[in-house]
Amino acid sequence: MQYRHSFHAGNFADVHKHVALLALIASLQRKAKGFFYLDTHGGGGLYDLRSEEARRGAEAQHGYERLAATTPRSAEIDAYLAAVARVRALTGAGTYPGSPLLAAASLREQDRATSIEFVSQESRHLQRSLDAIAALAPVATRVECGDGYERLVALMPPKERRALVLIDPPYEAADEYNRILAVLPEALRRFDSCVIAVWFPIKRQRDADLWLAKVTRLLEQPTLCAQLWLHPRDSAVALNGSGLLIVNPPWQTDVRLALWQEELRELLGGDGNSGSEVKWLVNERT
């Protein structure tokens, strides 16, 4: 069955991923020089939380909607909630924006963005979603229908010589993890200072740890791993946690991420088995 993000839009993993994405964009924007943003798996771009699909699992109730009812301390979480609100002001109070829309609404005139989506119907929906928030985006995001991994390699290095890449696949293909392992070193060979964020699901922690060990052996660039879990990490059926792999993280990403991720865990709750961890897999200081 084809993965449909509309069932999961706005859940705790979306929140975790999108707070991190916007924090990375803000870090890169500390410098005036523009950068290239690439989303390898853009999806449909905008999701209706009032739809039957979204209401069936009610995942947003335990993610974005729960967080929106709080008053966060961290600037990163506050910036995320403000970004969602800006998009919703144009698209409707019941919508939830995906990463291409949140990025488009946060980029500057000197920045540039491309979003890849493999499914043609979703690609068209993504373009319509981006068109709907054109008033928020100083630079139009280019939408391509194609293979995100292949396009990542082809588009490196960018003319700006600065880049942020988000790899966020649906993980429905049996070889998804292996494709990520293959594309990371090739993209970094072409542009070794590229900032790459990879989202991955945590179901059984042992499986995630085995994959992260392969990543550690494979990469030479500084690499952070951030994990947030709300449920026991020993079930292959349910999504128990959200993981982020960040290659070439900007300065102090580790410090800030540890702070806001722990606050996010507190605000989203869990079942008593929740946790938060930020650690270096490959540390340039060692």
C-alpha cells in the first residue's frame, strides 16, 4: 500500500522534524550569503487535519495541536508555531504545512529552494500548495517530479556553495535505508560542507542503532544524532520515536537541540517511557 502522509500529518514526529528544520534554516541565515535548500521527498505540501484520514488516527491531537495549546520557553519551538500560524493564515485553520511550505515561508530573497516528489499526483498537489502561500515566499520553490536521491547527487554542488538538504522519505521501500547509505557519501563527495538532515522512524531501537552504526562507519564529516521517543522503543508496529541525523550541523546546533528537544518531550508527554537524546556520531573535535 502506498504511504499516505495525510494519516500522520502534524504528529509528534512531524513536529520534531519541522522544529529542527526551521532551526537549521535560522542558523544558516545568520550569514547574509544565500544558500540552496533541497527537499528530496516533498510530499503533497499541505494536509487537511479535518479530513477523514487525519481524524482516523488523531495523531495531530498528540502532536501539533497539543503543542499549539502550550507556551514554550525555547525560541526554536516558538518560531515553529509562528511559522505554522503564518501558513495557516493563508491556507485555513485546519491545515498543516509540510516541510516545503515551512521552508518556503522562511527563506530570504537571496536563498533558493527546490523540492522533489516522486509521485506525479503529489508533485502537482505540492505545486498548488506552494502557489497558495506565494505571498509568504520571497523566492518561488522549484518543484520537480523525480527521484529525490538521484536529484540530490545531480544538484551538488550548488552555485551558492552553501546548502541545506532534508531527506525525509516515507520508508515504504525495502531498500530505503540502504539508498540513504549510498547517497550520503556521494553527495558529500561532490559537496563536503553540505548540511544534510535525515529523518528516520524509531520503532525498535535495536534496528535504529544498527543502521546508525553503519552511518558512523561510513561518514567522515561531523554528524549529530537526535532522538525523541514518547513510547517504549521495542515495537516494530507502531512509531515510538523520531530520529534526526544531521551532517555538518551549524555551530551550537547540538547545544540548542538538546535544550528544545527535551522541552518538546515534556510538552508532548508520552506514556512514562519517553526520552530525549542528542549525541555526536562523528565528532570533528575528536
